[in-house]
Amino acid sequence: MGEKSSVQFKTARELHEFECSSSSALPSGCLALDDLLGGGFLPGCVTEICGEAGCGKSQICMQFAAVTIANGHRVICVETERGFSVKRLRQVRSFRLR
């Protein structure tokens, strides 16, 4: 019982801060947004985008996904309103590649 455990426990906040501080930001494809975010979105971190209907939340996600895929990274999108369209993502990506 007096043995020292090799298991190290970390809080969710500690893990989040480590992940976010040890990764370089991924550009969103929009310089103004990247400036607001301190360089872009941080890999390994969850970023919640909120706002009123029609303000461009889905468009930002589509653009970021297209830019990230074009840069050779994988993307996970969590869509809560079933509005995500692979067809639309392909359109955004093909437009960005021009």
C-alpha cells in the first residue's frame, strides 16, 4: 500500500491548457478571424461557434474544414442541426482551390 503510483491524474482544464499551448494554430482561411483567434483554431481543442441564425456559423465551419483538409489535416465536425452538407463542403473546397 505504500507504493507510489505511476498514474498521473490531470484535470480537464490542465489537459485543455496543455493541448492548446503545445499546438500551433491552424488558419481558418479568413485573416480577420485568425487575428481574433490569435492565429487560427487550435488543434486538439473544441471550439464552439455560437450566434443567431443566419450569421455565418456554418459557413465559417465549412471554410475552415475545406482549408484544413486542403492542408492535409483531418477534420471532425459536430453538427447539431443536420445542416452539414458534404456537397457544400466540396463546393467551398473547389472554390478555394481556384
